[in-house]
Amino acid sequence: MSANRPAAVVVLAAGEGTRMKSATPKVLHAICGRSLVGHVVAASRELSPEHLVVVVGHAREQVTAHLAEIDAEVRTAVQHEQNGTGHAVRMGLEELSGSGVALDGTVIVVCGDTPLLTGATLERLASAHATDGNAVTVLTAEVPDSTGYGRIVRDAASGAVTAIVEHKDATDAQRAIREINSGVFAFDAQLLTDALGKVRTDNSQGEEYLTDVLGILREAGHRVGAAVAGDHREILGINNRVQLAEARRLLNERLLERAMLSGVTVVDPGTTWIDATVTFEPDALVHPGTQLLGATHLAAHSEVGPNTRLTDTTVGEGAVVSFTVADRAEIGAGAGVGPYAYLRPGSRLGAKSKAGTYVEMKNASLGEGSKVPHLSYVGDATIGDHTNIGAASVFVNYDGVNKHHTTIGSHCRTGADNMLVAPVTIGDGAYTAAGSVITKDVPPGSLAVARGQQRNIEGWVARKRPGSAAARAAENAHQDHQSDQ
Ligand code: UD1
Ligand code: CA
């Protein structure tokens, strides 16, 4: 738990985000497996705040439902009209006091559209705030282009922060300042509450600016401090989809770097995309063009890609998965998948098993060492250990109304081109003949043959296709055969 545990974190997420030009509220757009606000909530959670309040407004039903899904402990406060960041924080604090919470200590304020902000940076802000005994500490950053941001105005002599001036309200000299307000603050809870009551709306936007709290506290003789972010890219706020893509790229880079430093080989970071929730063991190897999503886990010495997308899929130690799409699959140690396999939800591959080329599986388990090497569909099935499924076989699981299950034992050999019509059971050690349509159970150790008997009608081509190339070829074959004797 954090040494500087805040009384509350208030996340501002009431704005509409018109520049996204989207039917989806801005903070619900996703990068690396989490919504924008989801990343901010996850970073805030690292501080273990006593209370976490998200201020919602635009599309609040949708945003509130999403928050309940990702974090059951999050509280929401409604800001009916977007009257500014100061007003939004006031709504957050009133939600808490209205439910009987008396805040004592530090309140951290963050924006819901800054997904790159880390828990570590929030920790540094909270600790600088506590160490310096400030009434407010603002997280600032030096940016190459400060257009649009609030500028940090410092006293020329002491270097102390005197005010934050919004771009629209700034003089030309102030606009030249490259140190900007990230929108992240640590406040003394009581002083913040008092100062918010004094914020006015006589500015170019007619809004209650949270940034005015700094000047109010400073004039009342309180300490105002700043913590400069180590990396300005961390405070990137998302306003449009160009910034969304930029943030995704930066976060992906950071996640891949963390994976590589923990012992994962990433052959081409430029074409590898991973979610924040993916986990790895050392010596996993990821080939180019791979997307690893959700709760995917790669065990030690596994090898994934190229051109593979795994969602909520576990890959066992030493397994090799190439050119594959898998969703909610479990791939056992030493198993082989692909090239060109499609593992749908509920595919479970035992140790050293194989789902090979052009194989689709769904709700099916393959025992240890069992193989489906080529061109097959395996749906709703349980297959024992060390069984081989012949090429081009279909588990016929659907009668048009209901799905049915197929059970195949251990050490079986089903022939190529089998139709296994469920429900059906094949016992241990049984064989089936190539081209069979299996509709009845096969007892252990039997050979099932279920296909038409072959009949050869001699001389048919000469009689029915006289003078054809086929007839001449057949005639030549007969003569060669006779002269050989
Ligand atoms: C704000 C800061 C600016 C800072 C910048 C950093 C103020 C007055 N300005 O400007 O100094 O450099 O962030 O990105 O604080 N929001 C609400 N309710 C409102 C208004 C805003 O919830 O009534 C939320 C928005 O959804 C957003 C955040 O507050 O998540 C910031 O609001 P935005 O309008 O983007 O502020 P900026 O003009 O970017
Ligand atoms: Ca903004």
C-alpha cells in the first residue's frame, strides 16, 4: 500500500469529447485493452485511496455502467452541466460529503482522458506534496508545444508557482511558457473544499476553473508547489483519434519494453501489439505481426506468431503457435498450433498435442499427445490421449436445432475424411476407416467401416467413351501390360 495514501482520488470524466467525432463517449474509447478512464482508474488504484470518485456527465449511464464493470468500488458523482473543472471537482467532493464522508488528508485530482499516467508518477506527486507540506501540488511538464494547455507561471526570483493561466486567458509572454499544467493535482482536502467555494467564473470561458484554486490558496498564504513529470508524454491528454493512436503506440511501447526487460524476446516491437493485462514468463518469444489481448499468458519458452491474434488465451511452456487466431483457448505445454488454426472459446489442448494446418476447434478438448494435424473441424468434443484424427475430418455437431457432443477415447486412429455425426462415442484403441460417416458408437478396439463398397466395372470407358483420350490411354495401358508378360 502507498505510504502517502490519499483520502480520495477524483477523476474528471464529465466532458463530451466532441473532437473524437464519435457516438462513444471519449473516456470509453480503448487502448491496450482498457478504456481511457479504465487506465486512469487502474493508475489511481495503485495509491490505494480511501475513496475513488469519477465525475460523470455526458453519456453518464453508459460511463457509469462501464465503471461498475471494471471496478465495483468506484463511486460516481454527476455533473449535470459541464461548468468547468473546478465545478466538476466540487461535484465529486459533494458526492462524498453528501454520503457522510468527512475527508481528511490529501485529495488527488486527475483527468479521465490521460491514459499514459502511471501510478508511480501519482506516487511521486503525493510524496512531494506530503514532504513539502503543500496546500496544493500541481504535476507539470515541459512540452515541445504548449498550445491549448494552461501555463505554469512562476515567480521570477524564487521560482515558486504563482498561478496557472489558461491558454485562452494568457498574454503573449505567458503563451511562450513551455511548462504546462498536466491537470493532475494533490490538494489538502479541507483547503480545497474552502477554496472551491471562492472560485469565480469571470474568465474567457465563463467556467469555474480548478486552476484558480492555486492563486486563491497562495493569496491566503498557503504553500503552492509543483512536481515536474519525468516524461512529458505521460500526461498526454486524448482529444482526438490522432492522439488516441499516438497514446496507443506509446503505451504499447512501454508495455513491450517492460516485457522485454523481464526476459521476453519481441522480434519486432513495431508490429507487436499487447494489452496491459497480458502476462509473460521469461524466454517467451513473440514473432512479428502478433496481437496479444486480454488475459493472455505466455509461459516460459513458448513461441507465438508470426501473424497471430490471441485473446484471453494461455500458452503453455514451450508451446508453438503460428499464424493463428485463438479466443479463450488453453494451449498445453509443448503443444503445436497452426500454421492457420482457429481456436474458438473452450478449446483445450493437452500437453504435446497438436491442432495443425487449417484446423478449427470449438468447445473441444484434446488429450495429451493427441493430434488433429490437417484440415478439420472439431466442435463439441472430448478426445482422449495419444489419439490421431485423420485429415479432413468434421465433427458434425449440429443437427440444425441442437448441438451434440462427440467422445473419442485414447490411442484411437480415425481415418482421413471422416464425418463423426454427434452424439457418438468411439472407444479406446478403436480405428475408423477413411471416408467413413460414423453415426453409431464404436466399441473399444474395433475397426468401424461406414462407406459404400467399391465396385470396378471393367471396360466401361471403351464401351461408353469410345475414341476418347481416356479410352486410348486405357488401350495403351492394356497393350503395355500384355507386352510386359
Ligand atoms: C485543463 C486545464 C489546463 C490543463 C489541461 C491539461 C482547467 C481550467 N484547465 O484544460 O490548465 O493544461 O486541462 O490537459 O482546469 N471536465 C469535467 N467537467 C467540466 C470540464 C471538464 O468533468 O465541466 C473534465 C473533462 O472531461 C476532462 C478534464 O476535465 O477529462 C479536462 O477538461 P478539458 O475541457 O479537457 O480541459 P482543458 O481545456 O484541456
Ligand atoms: Ca483536455
